[in-house]
Amino acid sequence: MLNIFKKKLSLISFSLIPLLYFWDPSWVTFLGIQPYWPIFWLLPWSILYGSINGFIVGLFLGLTLDSLTIESTFTQIPGLLLCGIWFGKLGSCNNIFIAHFRYGLICSIGSFLCNSIVFSQIFIKNFSDKNLFIYYPSFRNVFAELFITGFLAPLFCSCLFNLFKREKENKKII
């Protein structure tokens, strides 16, 4: 039983993303905003497995999160697709070493990309409104999420990277 659990650890960690996304633990928030959880999983996976797998996993992450949000008409798929491709390109460059603390910068940029795409969807849908000043507090939310994602990324991404790397090496041995 323990052997099966060890072999499927990446799938188990993937299934924890929607749980963390909707659980919204208060001890991991900054100004009431939680980090962008899918980026933590997508970055190490895409670095190890490449752009095509990053694209596919970004699509599945987006579909999973979009299917669980009932009333939302905005999608997270384009941002996660772009991040999956970009993160995979970072992994394919052999001359770029992604150090422990660079995870924070890369995840912050990815979080900003995903949030700005969702924000632009909201802005385009409500462009005909006469009072666009309502959306200024959203900038605070975007930058708070960017900060907390970048702050926690070295911890989560390095642990997940080691987990995925060990799992990938075990698959090659078998």
C-alpha cells in the first residue's frame, strides 16, 4: 500500500490544489488574499517535464479550477497555459539554473500574468460601465496575491521539485 502511495504522490499533490484553493487557509494569507496555488505545482512540473507537458497540465489545472467555480464566467485557462509553456522553456534551457529563491520571482511573475489575464477579462466584460473606478481595489488584491505567492514559492516549489525529480528518476530505473 505504501509503495502505491509513493508512486502516485504527484497525482495526490495535484488533487490537493483545488482543496487548498477553496479551503483558503487564513494562516497563509496576506491582506486577506491567499497565494495562487496552481503556480506552485505548475512551475516544478513544467521545469522537469517540458513545455508540452506544462501546456497540458496548465490546461488540466485551468479546467479543474474553472469547473469547481460555479458562478464564475471568467476562466483561468489562458494564464495557466502561458505559464506552463513559459516554465517549460525555463527548464529546457540548460544554462539557466533556477535557484531556491528564484522560484519566488518566477512564481510572482506567473501569478501576475494569470491575474492580469483574469482582470482583463473582467475589465472587458464590464467595459461599458460608466464607473470604472470600482476596479481600483482589485489592483491591491492582485499585488497582495503576487507578494504572498512570491514569498511562499521557495518553500513549496523546492519541496515539489525534489518530489517530482525523485519520482521521475524512479520511473527511469524501473
